[in-house]
Amino acid sequence: MKNLGRLTLTFATLWAFFHSFAQSPEEPSDTLREVTVTQHKGVTKLRGRADNTHIISSAELKKAACCNLGESFTTNPSVDVAYSDAATGARQIRLLGLAGTYVQMLTENIPNLRGAASPFGLSYIAGPWMQSISVSKGASSVKNGYEGITGQINIEMRKPQGDQSVSANGYVDHLGKAEVNADGNIHITDRLSTALLLHGENSFAGHDENHDGFLDMPKVRQVAVMNRWAWMGSDIVWQGGVKFLQERRRSGQDSHHSSTSSSENPGTPEDLPLYIINVETRRWEGFSKQAWIFDSANDGNLALILSGSYHDIDARYGERRYDGKQGHLYASLMLERKWGPTHSLSCGLSWNYDHFDEGMLIGEEVNKLIDYKNIEAVTGCYAQYTLNVDRKLLMMAGLRYDYSSIYGGMVTPRLHARWNPRDEVTVHGSIGRGYRTPHPMAEWHNLMAASRQIVLPERVVQEDAWNMGIGVDGLVPVGSKTLNWGVEYYFTRFNHQLAVDLDSDPHAVIFRNLDHGKARSHVVQAELSFNPRRDLALTVAYRYTDSRTDFGRGMIAKPLTSKSKGLFTASWTPRMGIWQTDLTLAINGGGRMPTPYTGADGTPAWGSTYHAYPALNAQVTRNWRHWSVYVGGENLTCFKQKGPIVGASAPWGDTFDATMVYGPLHGAIVYAGFRYNFTHY
């Protein structure tokens, strides 16, 4: 009956899409009074910038349920978001074939979601709070620091200085998850305004569709509140705000799974306690941004940015325990000015401070996670020059120097260029260096959801890599329409990397310091987008990834990383946008699994590779003037990874592993929701 229901939903959604395509786009005149029509382009590539950046607008975010940042890249061919284990629900970004820790995450150009926030940070920003997301691939601007090896993702939040409005969003799915968001802003004076943003979610039920005794998805309860203020003066502009978040994730066994006794796990399952996973997080954030405008005609301004956060996490994985606290402070002073349309300069000073206090319990022994300093202060300066020659050649060159209290001096050069040989063709390229201070267990403590031994190096190296890329995109007339196309290639090479080795010992997680060229990644991507009708937008993309690491046995493909991905999206807004139907079909290519251990009968615990699998998402939305109602489904192809938890019947033994995840852990999810917005002009 469940499969029949999923098939019914799939065919009903497809029918609605193709049926609405056959209808006339004209709307009866008596309904025109109910809707305000605004033209939006979901994803915009910025050809006026030297770096390779595209903007995901709020219109694009509404093409899916988009409950949080981690669900905002469904229709994006460049960014992948996948579960990193089968127990905690932790999601991780992948960009240019590498983990999301190599992407610099920003909120309104302030570094954020670093270190201890990495494993679950994608769930800390509610989707309805976001105004837009910009994704920059390759070495990013030096203005925001020395990090950002493979790219930069900047989230713009709803602003208090915008038009006064009240918004609300509600979501519920058939698995028992419910979510409510609300925000509003008010103009206290012509210059002073404030906004309040609220978020709450709860999973009311647990599900175990594969009957292995473990929940397929964690039960998450989260509340978040943010208060923002803005002063928009003629010469002084200021924004500031505070945010608080509290989250609890509960997963693990909900019942004993029948199994026979073994030497690793003596006794019957009923004699043992349930294997429980519980992760509790409390996070505080605050920021202040102030700019003094001294030459508005030439964008001359002096800006001071201050921010701070405190992250407190308490995690339990069976008998294992991780307690982590991170305090972070950031300050940046920037001076910017243009000299006509041709020259512009940005320079500044920065200070970054991280304080980590971590502890880990395995069995009855308490171990310090790291034996290098857990306090780092980095002071830096930078200069960045931009040259714009008749809008045909755009170059941006940046250089910064930083001094770390642990690792010493760092020199970060970066260069971006964009050339328009013709109006319809653009060539862009970049090269740059980036650094990152890794914190193994703060960023990877979800790997404790296994019986693997955790092996840390005596000293953790600072990661250091070069990234370079080149691409061409353009426009091709097709009748009265225009076809957009693009091809790009990126290469990343590490001078030093702290790599996670899951191959050398299938019963251990070994963090290894790799030197000079023992880790690298190649990525090639091609993309086509076309609007055959005014109300229909189509996108087709393909990406090939070759990411490899050398652990002493030659360069081998990174495990749990798909070699390819194909993406097709269709967005249809007939009847002047009153109805909207969105489809996204992703074909995730196969890849390599970590080296398995061999059971007592001589068979490997899991396969050495995994095959390609499809994932279909669909959503239908009905829009009114102030209201929208939507219904949709995720993973409508119903693909689920078989046996994602190894040794689920004996979680207290030495064969348990919940980290061998490459695909979806649940079947189709059916959801419905509403959006409300009232704007006072």
C-alpha cells in the first residue's frame, strides 16, 4: 500500500505538470485582482563580477520545501548536500569534489558556521529566513579571510530596513515532522528599523522502514530566535543583531533487532541496553556592521565588522561521549573606494580568535581530543585591486598576509579574471591559495557513531591548498529565444591536508597528515538552460568528479563520493504565476566504498562500490495575493540505500558502523505547507 501511494503521488504530480503545460497561459479576468505578478529569475550568474558567482534567489528557494540551508541546493548542479552518517542526520556540503569544510560559509559576508558548527550547521539557518544565497566557486575574495579553498557561500538574511511586512510559513510531512516560521519588521523612524525572526520544528514520530531496529531519521527538536536592528543614515549605516538556537537530536535504536549471539556481542539483544544517540546543542551569535560613507559618488566608505559566537554541544553515541565548546570572535576594518569606472581598491585589517574546549569519553577512559593548542588568534591584512576595462576585461587581484599564533605566517594570493571577447561569450578564470585550521573531532564527531577506533595524529597540520579554474559561458539564439550554456573546469591540489582515512583499517578512523600533492580533485561541469516559453524554464547539467587521496598505496578515489551527477529541472508557472509546478530529477553516479572488513564466513561486510541512483523531487504551488499553498514530495523514485547501518543487530560489538552512507536513508516523503506574506508599502 505504501508503494502504491508513492506511485500515485508521482504520477499525479507528473500529470499536473504536463496537463498544465497543455493549458492556455491566459487567466480569466475575474482572478487578476487576486494576484500581484512579479518577474523573478531563480538563479542568476553575475557576469559583472570577476569571480565565478551565481545568486540563488528567494524565488528559487520556494521551488522546494527548503526547511533549512541544507535543503536549499536541491536544484543546484554545483553543490551537493548528503547525509554523512545513518544515525545523526548530519548533512554536509560538497563543492568541487571536496567536503564542505573547505567552503567558507558566510552570513552577510561574516565568517560563520565554522569548527564545532560544521557537522550540523546546515540546519541552523531556516529557509524562510533567507533572502538569497550566493555561491562562488574556486578561490574566493581575500576580503573575507584566508579560508575558502574550494569556494564561498554567502547567505543574505531578511533585512529590517526592507518594506514593512509580516510573513509566516508552515510545513508538515507524513513522517510526523512539523515546522513553523514567522518574521516581521517595523520602521520605528525613517532611519531606525528592527526585525524579529522565529523558527520552531519538531519530529513527533520515529520511523524504521528497513526494520533494523534503528531510526531511519533522527527526531529533531529545534527553536531559534533572531532580533535585528538597522540604522540607515545618510553618512552612517549600521546593522546589528543577536541570535539564539537550541537543538536536540535523538536517534539510535528504538527496539532490539533479532540476531544470534556472537563472540563480539555475547548474550541476547534483550540483555543489552538500547544504543541511543543524543546530541544537544546551544548556540549564541551576535554581530555589528557599521559603515562611514565619505565619498558616495565613488563608493568610498570605511566599514567595521564585529561578530562573536559561542557553541556548546553535548553528544552521546552509545557509551561514547563528546563535549565541545567553541568561542569565536571576529573583527574586520575595511576601506573601499573607486576611481571612476576603471579602478577600485579595497584594503583592510582583520582579527580572528578561536577557543576550543573539548573532551571525549570512550568506555571508562577520558582522553583529550587534541594535544596541540586549542586557542588560535590570527591577525591579518589585505589589499585587493579591481580593473575594469570597457566592461570587456575585468580583473581582480588580491593579496593578504596573516599571522597565526599556532602556525605562523600565511601568504594568500588570489587572482580572478573575466573576458568578454563578444557580447554573447564570457571567459573566466581564477587561481588562488587557501588555508584552514582543522579541528578533527569538533568537525567529525559524528564518526563516533561506529565501533571504529579513533586515531589522531600527535600534531595536526594546517591545511594548505591551491585551487585554479577556467570556464566559458555564453548565449545562443534559438528562434526568438535564447539558450544559455556554460562549461567549466576546476583543479584543487593540497600542499598539506588532514585527511580522514577509512581504508587502512576497517575497524578504525585514522586522521592522517598528508604532504605535497597526496590529495587532489578534478571537476568538469557543463550546463544548459532554456526557456522555450515565457512560463517554462528548463535546466540540464552534468558534472564529472575525480577526487583522489594517497594514503601510502597510490592515488585512490575518495570513498563515498559520486564520480558524476546529472541534473534536470523544470519550472512551470502557467496562468501568470498563479500556479507553479517544479520538478527536479538528479542522477547521482556511482562511486567507491571504503575498504570493508571480512566476516567470519569470509564475505565482505559491504560492497566495494555503489551504483548510480535517481532522486525525483516535485512540488505544486497555488499562489494568491498574500497566500501560497504547496504540496510536494521528495525522493519520489523511492530509492533507499540497503543496510546503511553495518552490524545493526550488534551495536555494542566491534562490527557496528553507521557511517557507510552514500544515498538516501528514507523512502518518499510527502509534504504540504503554506506561506503567508503581507507587505505594507
